[in-house]
Amino acid sequence: MALALQTIAQKTNTENGWLAWIPIANIYLMIMIGRKPVWWIILFLIPLVNIVMYVIIWMAIAEARGKPNWWGILIIVPVVNLIVPGYLAWAD
């Protein structure tokens, strides 16, 4: 997951892609890739809201990579959530 997120950061020209390897900092990196406000980090601290925010961020990341945003919705499907970051990172 961290390698895929770092690759996505490089392909979207987002600075500090190495933040993908740090547990809390990777949320900040995902917000920067999705080009959302930084204060959304606070929403990740609220139970149940964080699940919705996670889907919204992955939808924005999919759009930043030029893919349909419904790929972000697939992040909540248990086995598919292992494939989605890799697809967004390494598919052209």
C-alpha cells in the first residue's frame, strides 16, 4: 500500500512521496494527492466519518490519476481494496 501510494504521489507530481511510509502522515499525503483541504485530517479522527472520508479521498486520487472516480468506491470492498491502489499506481 505504501509503495503504491508513493508511486501515485510521484505520478501526480505531489511533493514528499516518502510520507506514504509513515502511518499518520500517509493520510496527509493522500489529501495532498486528492487536492483537498488539509483540515480534512480532523475528519479522519471521527469514527464512521473516517470511512466516508477515506472513500472520498480515494475517489479524488482516482480522478487525479485520470481514472473514473468509481475506483475510489471500490476501496471499501474487502479483497478489491488490495488491488485498487496498485491499479491506480501502475496502470497507464
